[in-house]
Amino acid sequence: MQITSATARREGFYGIAWTPDLRIVYSSNAGGLYDLWIVKPDGSDPQRLTESTGESNVFPAVSPDGRYIVFSSDRSGENNIWRIDSDGRNAVQLTHGTNEYHSSISADGQWVFYDTGQKSEVHKVPISGGESVFVIPGSAGHPIISPDGKLVAYTYYDEQQKEPWRLGVMRLDDNVLSRSWPQPFRCYGWTPGTLALTSIAGENTVSNLWSQPLDGTLPTQLTDFKEKRLYWFEWSPNGRYIALARGEWSSDVVAISGVNFLVSGGN
């Protein structure tokens, strides 16, 4: 089911997230600058959550209780991690570094994990605000916390590998890197109901979603699109649906067709 259809707005290109009541938060430049919007899964009642006045608001993440939306914004002059209420009110700046983009909220809703360009590291900060805590060292980014809160998936650089840009999984209790694969295209996340990672794979102008189990067994293809590329996706909290951003890529021009709502074979 297609939720939006505007080709010039790059809807979902810079992030998609679900709320617990199954609404979809997504990035869009419908107003000329990137803002966050929220819409019901049938495409009805779209609402703008942020109002850009020269800045961008991208890469949303929703707290498990649905109370907060965390995102990256350059409204302070640098890209930092901000928090708003689910209705878009009460903006709070959580971090104060530089080039802070991708964020993920812990399973208990207490911490926001994020990457920082200051030292290419992963840090975490209390969702209520406070001092940041170091988590993963150099050349690490885009952390995604597992649903049980025990693991973090992230990208990193290992010059000893034939394909040095990697996707790793680290145990948060002892900071041990347990699994590693070549870095996938653009976006990845945890497959609901199993210890596996979903990622985008494909060549040229067609791509699909695959699920890679952590036990090292062969990946499973989840979608079978015959055209267009995937740019972002997010599993719904109940594991029944996937929201997708799909579009065409021609040279350096990207036309995103909008956010799609895919009924999956999940639990």
C-alpha cells in the first residue's frame, strides 16, 4: 500500500520511524526544507511535527513508550540530537557536539545512542538530558539497539579487512564484537522476533530487503521488487509491517516516490 506519492519531496529518504500506536514518522522536504511529519498507516491525517526556518530535521527515532521523538537537527548551527514530544512540542537539545546524526533509543527508553563526527564515535546520552557517555571508539556510527536492549548494530572501519567498511554487532554488557559483515547500503535494522538484521541489498536500480541471522546461516530475502531502489525502511513495533521509502536513481538526481506500507510475513 502506498502512503504518499509526491516525487519531489524525498519522503522517508532521511529516515522513517514507527510509533507504538502504528503511526509513521518520516522525513520530507515538502515545505522546501527537511522536516519531520507523522501520518496514519493508511496515509490519512498527515501532520507536520517540525517547522524548519533554514535548518533540517532528519533521522527520527521514537521512544518505546511513544512519548518522545528523537532526531538530528542543525537548528543550533551544528547537527545535534534533539528531542520533541510526540505532538512536536517542547524541543530539547540533547547533545552539543558536531555532525551528530543517527540515533537509536534503548529498550528501556532511558538512553539515546548516537554517532558523532567529532571523533567518529558512538556515544549515548540520557533521554531526559545530561552528560554524554562514550560507547564505541573510532570510525563507528549509525548505532541500532536490539529490541531486548542487549546488542547494538553499528558500522565501523577495519583496515585489516578486504572490505573495510563493516556492519558489526556488539554485546553491550561486555563490549565484545560478536559478528561482522560488509556494510550494507544505507540502512539496516533488527528483524523482529529473531536474532537477525534486516538490510537493503541490490544492484543498479533495483534493491530488496534481506534478513541475515546472527548465527551465520544464509540470509533470507524478504521482498521481491522488480523495479526501483529502497532508501530507507523500518519494521513496525509488532513486526507485522515494514514502512519503505522507494524511488528512482538517475545519475546524481534522486526522485523518491514516497513512503510505502508493506504487509510482511513477520510475526
